[in-house]
Amino acid sequence: MKVLVVGSGGREHALVWKIAQSPEVKEVFCAPGNGGIAQIATCLPIPAEDIQGLVSWARDNRIDLTVVGPEAPLVAGIADAFMQEGLKIFGPRAQAALIEGSKSFAKEIMAEAGVPTASHRVFCREEEALAYLEDLRPPVVVKADGLAGGKGVTVAFTLEESRRAIQELFRGRFKGAGAKVLIEEFLQGEEVSVLAFCDGERVMPLLASQDHKRLGEGDTGPNTGGMGAYAPVPFFTQEIAHEVEEKILKPVVRALNRRGCPYRGVLYAGLMLTEEGPKVLEFNCRFGDPETQPLMLLLKSDLLEILLAVVEGNLEGKSLEWHGGAAAGVVLASRGYPGEYEKGHPIHGLEEVPEDVVVFHAGTQLQEGRLITAGGRVLCVTSRGKNLREALDKVYGAIEKIHFQGMYYRRDIGYRALRLLPHA
Ligand code: AMP
Ligand code: GLY
């Protein structure tokens, strides 16, 4: 089979790495890919947003399956465009991808399905949003309705902060994404990512993972795309897993079906484990980044087989097999990220990384045979061990070997699990 992966981050590198291990796969392509993906697949100079370009290329090159990494092309209808041409694609159609593309749509679906989530109000006018704030006690959470590259959410601890966030959104900080604004109840607890394969009817959850979204150690500082992740999550018990499947995932998939937009792909539920039980913070219509990196190291099953079963609406009787132990991935970022960051610095030491550590590339580029930094998140150093402590020791040991100018990373990935289970 010939497989095309769309995207260019660490998540896509992990997907390419895992798909390439399937015995059915003859060739893997990635559009546009990055410096690391280029070492194991053929990269194409087609941007992930160029839907027509991707359709034409996949048709002309007889691609058997296309797998989409990022949300933007899904929300823009890449799955619809491929299906119209009779091409197989893994990822939801635009109408179902709206679960990530519009937070107010996601809230409507959750209300319909009776899914627990933070209480909220939606506003289309700045004055009304500001007036509503006066009745609330901080902290509150202010969110842009549409896609904002993970930067449209402010957890505001003062009235002043929440006012500023609302003004920025209505005054066009994220263009159309902020035309509608949500003001939401602040939830407290442990945050967990639960991804589930959905074939339109059935759901098949992956192991739960935890991403560290804040830039600074101890989960402080600005929100980022994710600074590191691990799986499984020791405090995500079987009981909670059951509750999430029955009270969140299945009802949402059923509600989407009732609306005539069956969900086929991977559904990512960002959850807060509150004292009242798990509640939804957000849904994403795709794999998480960096959650996918440790998850792909833990997955024993043939990923391609599962992806095809999803696309064909045929998850019945299928199950996922996992390696024991745990896996962790730590992101090496460029100085300045998540704001303006430096680029173009050579990356050293990757050849010294031991074989049981996989370095997934996020923002790298090959320039005249040399690997240079080309993004805010540059690498995700990932490993598996008999437990989380061992996985993390391997990762941090390997990081000692790697260097680029302005390299920044968190030294405490996984601490929330280690703290609760000191012997893990
Ligand atoms: P989102 O893009 O909706 O996941 O929001 C980004 C981050 O903001 C989440 O990962 C949470 O850490 C935080 N967040 C979002 N919504 C809430 C909420 N209702 N209460 C507390 N924190 C939240
Ligand atoms: N790691 C967070 C996300 O993929 O949205």
C-alpha cells in the first residue's frame, strides 16, 4: 500500500514512523513533512492546507490511504474533497470536524448528548460579554469560538485579565475565530487527554495520556502546543475510563450521527478530572501533539490496520494491543517559543542518542545535508520503559547528548504521575 501523511510536526513523524512498520506498507509519503520525516519517508512540497493540490497528487500517484495530522485542513474539508474523488482518507469530514472548529458547536453537541462540561455562555457582542463578566467571580475562562492555533484560550484570574482577553478577541486578534466568544466556568483537577478511534458508530479509546501544556516547570507560564507528554496515566483508573467511554465518547458520537455528520477518525477529548467526575474542556478532531509520540511507542497493534478499519466503518471486533510499561516524550523548543522564536540553528548530537530512544522531529529542516531548527517546537525525544521513571530516565539521558542554540525544555515532564506514585 502507498500511504500519504499530511502535516509536518512531531505527531506526523510519529504517525509516519508507526505506519512504516506495517507489513502492508510499501511506501510512505508526507506533505510537507520535515527534516526527520525525510529520513524515513518521501516528503512532498505541498502544504497541508493545499487541499486541491493534495487531492490531485494522491489521485495521480494512486495513494491507497491518506492520514491527516492537523486540524486546519480537516475543518476546511479535506476529507470531503478526497471522498468526492473516491480516495480513502483518515479524518472526519468538515461537518464533524466542527467539534474542534467551533467551540460553540461542540457545546451544543455536548448539551444535546448530556455530556458533562464547564457551564458557559456564548457572546457575539463585546459589550454583552463585558457586562456578563460583572456578575462573575474570577477565575473565568475566555475562549475564541474558532481555530486559533491553541492560543485562543485565556484562563483569567482577575476581572482585568478577562476583560482584556474579551477585548482582544472581539477586536480581531484571531480574525474570524474571535467573532464569537465563550465565557466558561473554571474547572479544577487533573487534565487528561483521551483519544479514541471512531468509525462513525463505534468508539475505541487509546490509552489515556497527559500533556504538559504550560511552558514552565510546575505547569506555570504561558500555554503552548504541549511541552511533553506521557502515557498511560496512573490516576486514570479503569472506572474513570469506563465513565469517559459511556458518558462522554459514545453519547457525542451518537449525537453527531443524529445530526447527520458521522465521526470517522480519531476524536480527542481534553478532560478535566474534577471532584464531580470527568468533564470535557475541549474536543479536537485529530491526534494530539505531543501525546501521539509516546502513544505510538506504546502501541503494539498494526496502526495501518486500525486506520483502515476506521475509514471503512469496520471497527467491530477490533481491539488495540499495547506494550506494557510507560512511554514519555519531552519537547525541545527554541528560545522564545510560544512567542517569536529563533530559527536556522544547526542541531548537534542526534547520532549519539541510544537506539531505544526515538527522536521525533517537529520543527526541523534539512539544509545541504545539515539538520537545522525550523520551528518553535523542534524535537520530541521519546522513549518507553518498564515504568514511567525508566522511560523518563532514558529520555533525559538522551537529551544530554543533543544541543542547538537556544534549546529549552522542561525537566519535570511526568511529575504529576511520579508525585502520586513515587515508586512508579
Ligand atoms: P483548550 O484549547 O480548550 O484545551 O484550552 C487550553 C487550556 O486551557 C486547556 O488545556 C486547559 O489547561 C485550560 N482550560 C480550558 N478550559 C478550561 C476550563 N474551563 N477550566 C480550567 N482550565 C481550562
Ligand atoms: N497537545 C494538545 C493538542 O494536541 O491539542
